[in-house]
Amino acid sequence: MNDSKSDFKSALSENAAEVTKMLDNLLPVIDTPEARVIEAMRYSSLEGGKRVRPFLVTQSAALFGVDRVSALRAAAAVEMVHCYSLVHDDLPAMDDDDLRRGQPTCHIKYDEATAILAGDALLTMAFQVLADPATHSDPSVRSDLVLALSKAAGAHGMVGGQMMDLWAEDNELNVAQITRLQRMKTGELIAVSAEAGAILGKASEDARAALHAYAHDIGLAFQIADDLLDVEGDAATVGKATGKDAGAGKATFVSLLGIEKARQQADMLSEQAAAHLEIFGEKGDLLKQMARFIVERRT
């Protein structure tokens, strides 16, 4: 492993640990009747993962010299939304999964009602964190963060993408429709993660546009990599069930393009994403490496 890859993996790991610590602080253990939902929230958000989205938040914030605590709070909020989506996606009414990150899913560990409430609470708390003055002293910045995340997570973003995904089980999709589905379901939250740092740093429109273009490309690359893992990976390595898309007859980038063309498309998107960061010079190096990591990951 060369030094740059080693440095990137160390930075990713250290960032994940800092975000987990922030989540731990934001979700303290309690001893009251609602303690079970807090426990389920902690179980669903503290149990690891690569923390790709929080890394995008903190690294984009670092481009503009944003205070580290502010960046970590915003990163934790984005991760709460991501974790809520996983809890709900895993429910029997959605993807009906028993395994997530190598552990029993929230509704298996607890029960369906608790999992629904835990997801609801994680989503709601994300906006509580962003709206708190501790995240940023400027109320307009906090408002912009709330607006951006709500758009990314709602009916024209992640939720809408999930609805399209359910609709796709009974309908045939072409590449353009799959691209739109995945941009909404996966890409919008990734995009807002990269833009959050620019919002925190009151960056120029050019800087925000560059980060948005970068995030758009890695969002699609991320999903193509997921589709490849669903075909080529195994549950023990990936940490969740594989082969489900083919089993459900869902159209994916891999089923329409084939494995080799899908991999080529992911590589092209990764290189294109990195090119958008040239305006940041060396400060964008870790984000460039994230673009490569996304298509090379095995989990």
C-alpha cells in the first residue's frame, strides 16, 4: 500500500471515530420509560460503518477552514439521516433485511415498532442538531443547512428515490430512469454531505458548484459499486445480504450494462469527480482519494 492510500484510510478511520464520539455525546444513555428508543437509536448509529457521508462533510468543511466541532455536528446530523434511512429500508415492509453491517438489523434486534420510532427519532434529531447554535453562530447558515438536508432527504430526494425503488419491483426501468432513481435515493444525501462544508464555510458559488458536481459523480459511482457488490460480493464480506436485486428481478446498472461496462462507468465517474476538485489544489486530495475508494471498496 502506498503512503497516500495509507494516509487516506487513516484519515477515514480517524474521522469515523470522531463522528461516532459526537453521536455518542448527542445520544446519551437515559433511565426513563423512553430509554428503549434511545438504545435502538444508539444501536443503529454507533455500530460503525465507513462513515462516507460524514467524511464528505468534514473534508469539504476543511477546505474552508470551518471549526472542527461545527463540522462534526453537521456530519453527525447527516449520519443520523443516513442511519434512519437504513433502519426503515431494512423493515419487512421495505427491503426486509435481517443483516446490516454484519449485525442483526434494528427490527430484528428490537422489534418493528421500536425500529420505526428509532428511525423517526434519528431523522427528527438531525434537524435539531443543525438548528442548534452550537453547530454555527450564524442563524442563516443553520437555516441553509436545514433547508439543504430536508430537500435531500424528502420526497424529491432520498424518500422519493426509495418510492421509485419500490415501484421498480413491478416495472421495467431503463438506464435514464435508474440513474434518476439512484440520484434521488443515494446521490442527493451524498451531494448535500459535500455541500454542507461549503455552507458552513460560506463558500463562493463556484466552490459550491464544484463540490456539487463532484458529489453528483461519486453518488452515481457509489451506487454502481453497490450494484457490483450485490452481484460479486458475499454477505460475510459485504455485511448484508447479497443477490437480492437479481432475486427480485430489479433492473440495476449491472443488469442493464453488464459487469464490465458498469465497472468502466464507475471508474469514469470517479475520475470525473476528482477533476471537479482541481480548483482546491492539494487541499482536495483526500476528497479525490474518496472518489477512488468508493469504486474500489469491497464492503
